[in-house]
Amino acid sequence: MSEKKIDSVRLQNIVQGFGRSAALMSAVELGIFTAIDSGADTLEEVAGACDIHPVNAERLLVMLCAMELVHLHDGHFTNADDVARFLVEGKGDMKLTLYWTDVICLGQYEIKPDLTGNWEFSCTNDWEASGTFNKFKRADAANGAGRNADGKPVRIHLVAKG
């Protein structure tokens, strides 16, 4: 009968899980992914955009690359596709229900630092539209204008569901 080998693998996995979680949360809170999406794609640019020391930026970016949340190619960082979609501030998905029908529309939006932005969506009745947001006047609402797939004008008014 062989003795059961006791090792620290389980404990190391727990510690590594904490480190990954801490790196992800730090990157979100510091705005690392948003900085990269906005064009800060070198170590020095990311550090400057996030107002952190380059050594700390390097440590965090190395961990993010190891987790495949960020990719490095020829000294330039890019966000992974899921990070770009879900973790960049001012970008996201939207779901609209047209109040006069049972039609549901799904789409994406981007809000820029100057509080303007873009939107696009397609609906369950094959209707599609895209356009821009006007400057936001309230934090929880936006007006926009654009065109549908037939070229007809579309106006939208979005209010955050609270």
C-alpha cells in the first residue's frame, strides 16, 4: 500500500486565483482596458494614461497578458475581444423593447470622453438602425439620431433603467 503524497498544489491554486482576481479588479479600477482601447498601447502610454508608475504598470500588464486579457505584439498592447466588449468604460450592449410592439432590439453603444457616442442595433423584426448620440445632458439619459437600413431617419431617446 502506497502512502498518499501531501503537496501544496491545492493551496497554490487558491493563492493564484486570488492574484488573478486582484489583477483583474485593479485593471478595471485603474482604467487599464479603457486606456488601451483609447489608444494608449505602449507600457509608458498606459502608465501615463492611468497615472501609475511604469514599474507597477509593467507588473500588472505582465499578469494581464499571462491571463490572456491583454495581448502584446511588438511592444503594443491590445485588449482581448471579450475585454474590449465588456470591460472598457463607456462601451456596452443595450437591449431595447419598442413600447408600441413586442419587438426587442439588441445592439451596442460607445460613449466617448466628450459625452458623444455611437450606437447600432438590430431588432427581432429585421429592422436595423445606427447613429450617434448628442451630447448627454443628464447622466441617465441620451438623445440620438441616425438612419435605419432603408436610409430613413431614426431618433432615439434612451433613459437608464433604474
